[in-house]
Amino acid sequence: MFRILIDEEKCNCCGLCVDVCPNEILIKRKYGCAPLITEGECFGCENCIVVCETEALSIVGEGAELSRNVDQGY
């Protein structure tokens, strides 16, 4: 199981991460900037990381670093 971490200082409130999350883990706040993280299960697809222009998101959990290395050809 994976967890999403948000660096609120880097987040520009664009909402792209919310739009691409297939499990609806991230939801837009009514007030405030960075999205809320729900209790849903993140399966580590990394869609949110790919679309985040400010690199405000990261995923932690077993295998998270491995999947990024595979995608990058390492």
C-alpha cells in the first residue's frame, strides 16, 4: 500500500493531480490550496506525480522507488 505526501509550500493549486487520480485519493478543498488526501487506497500509479509541474507530490511505500526507476529505464 502506498501513501501520497504533499509539500503544501510547493503546491500551486492547479488541481491536475485530483483530475488524474483513478482512485479519487486526492480531492479538491472547498477552501485552501493543496488537495485533501482521503482514506482510500493508493495503488502507486504515480499519475499525480507525473502531472505535478511543481514536484509537490511524492509517494511512499514498499516498491514506490522501484517503479519510478523502472519507468525511467534504470
